[in-house]
Amino acid sequence: MLNLTAIRTGAVYGSLLLMVGVMLPFLPVWLAAQGFSITEVAFALACQSVVRVVATPVIAYVADLYRARRRFIVLLAFLSAGFMLMAALVDSKPAIIALIVLSAATWAPIMPMLDAVAVEQSEDGHYDYGRVRIAGSVTFITGSLGAGALLSVIDKTGLIWVLVAAHMLLAFSGIALPRLGAARAGQSQTLTLGAARKVLLTGSFALLIMVAGLTQASHAVYYGFGSLHWATLGYSGVTIGALWSVGVIAEIFLFMYARGSVERLGPVLLLMAGAGLGVVRWAAMAIDPPIMIVAALQVLHAASYGMTHLGTIYYVRRFMNADYAGTAQGVFGAISGGILMTGAIALAGWAYNSYAALGYFTMAVMCCIALLLSVALKRRTGG
């Protein structure tokens, strides 16, 4: 029997990750086609990173305050689509940067608010959260492959209209989100400076931030310039989209089929594996290997991203006070996704602009540092 609530919620997840699947690989390609230099692309992506970190908790808090997550999701989706449409219609580089940053500020809070609505619906017995959430991973692949295929028949400057269409799809799909799962604002824990300080001083949490944060931030060259570099090597849009999809498929496989096994390894061993295999991945990418080896290296996304993500979650669950689990995730996201990733994007822009593929070596160095710190974390926690 069809569960319409699950289908409608899955449609929003699907459209959101479809948009991200188009944007993450191909927004830098469009910016370059608009005449942006590598340094300017890096600056635009860094601005997006900063504003997402600032906007997400603020907007999510206001949505909780007014118990209006669904309404905010719909409004933010339309605003994001509008800003992206305006970016397609202007010629000025500062205006383009401002508009794509505003678009990022409005779509970024949608994911955590959608997660909150979906988890509440799942807990109320409307559907299984995991099965609904997987729709997003599938459409991410669809987005990267589809945009790559279109790139074979349209000019790179036309990618903006693919991005606009993806944002519009998200906006209209948001209307389908069920009205179930009102925000439980009274139960949410506000992230205060005092709570953040207490979390940072708990055990080895600051060390965890550096280990996981550096490994996740090591994806900066890949996220920002991987598609651009592959295009310079003559890879078609279809090939570029397929390479991105290989990484996501490997990540899905890890989350779906290997989660029980990797959980038994313990969080710190997962973090060590993520950092160590990250060194292998980025060092190999730096020498521009043949395409079949590149495809094989994409499988390591399940380690550099997936294992690091799982290791962080399991660490918080095992070693942090449950009362501060939400705060811990907030602190980690602000420092890892904000400070470290923004710095890594700036480093990536300089490294790729100066050394092209050899810039991946800087990302390998970040993983080396994370690996060394993970050994210290293992000694302190035994985890």
C-alpha cells in the first residue's frame, strides 16, 4: 500500500539532493565559463561556506521559535530559486557572487529542518525515515549524471539554467511537504556560548573536531575544482557526472550494508581509516592517474567522507554526555563545516591555481595531520 506521506516527504528530499547533485559538481564549471578565475571561484565558494554556517542555525532557530518549519522550508526554497534566477540574469561578477551566496543562505537551512520534520513523522509511525531519506542519495546521482549529460549538448554557460530549473523543482516540491510533524520547539536545546564551552572542554572533543574536521575539509579541492580539472583533461560532462556518482554510490553502500560492521570497529578506528585512506585518495589524484584509476579512487569517498561521518556520530554517542549531544553536533558543524572548510577552500583555490592537480597534495597533507591526531585520540580514549 502506497504511503502518500512518505512519498511526499521523499519528493522534497529527492528534489533537494537533485539540486545539490547538479550544483556541487557544476557550479564551479559555470562560474569559470562566466570568466571567473580560479581565485575568484574559490572566493565565491568560501563565501557560500561562511554564510551557510551563519544562516543555518539562525534561520532554523527562528523556524523553531514560531513552530513553522514547513512554512519556512517552502519560503526558503522559493527564495533560493529566485536568487539563482537573478544570478542567471546579471553580468557583474560581484552581483553573481552576492546572489549565489544569498541562494546558499536560503537553501542550506532546509536540510536540517527537513530532517527534523521527517524524524518526527517517522517517530510518529508515518514511515521509515531511512527509506525516505535514501531518495535524496538516488537523486543526487541523477542530478550529477543528468547535468553531465546535458553538458555534452549545451554550452557551459547554459549550466545556470539547469541550476535554476533544479532550484525551481525544489521550490514547488516543498509545497507537497505534509503538514504533519510540527516543530517541537519547546524540546529543542539552544546552542549557547556556555554550553559550547562546556562541550569543547569535555574529554577529547576538541581533538575530535580537528581529526574529523581536517579530513572532511580535505575534500575542498575535489568539491571546488575537481569537475573543472577533469574538464581541462577532456573528460565529457557524462564522464564527470559518472565519476561523482561513483563516490555517492560507494557512500550509500557503506551506510546501507556495512554500517553494522563498521560500527563494531569503534569511532576512532573509523576516523583513522577515513584519514588514512584520504591520504591515499588525494595523493593518487595529485598525479593525474588514468581514468579507470580515478574511478577506483572515487570509491574511497566511502572512507574519506563516509567513515569520517560515521566515526564522528559514534564518537559523540559513545563519549559525550547525552544531554549535550545536540550541542556537540552544533559545535562540530560550526567549526568543521565553517572555519576549517572555509580555510581549506581558500587553500584549495591557491593550490589549484598554482599547481593544478598537484594541489591535491595539500589535501593529502591535511589528512596526514588528521591521521596523526587520530592516533593521539585513540590513546586518550581507547575508542
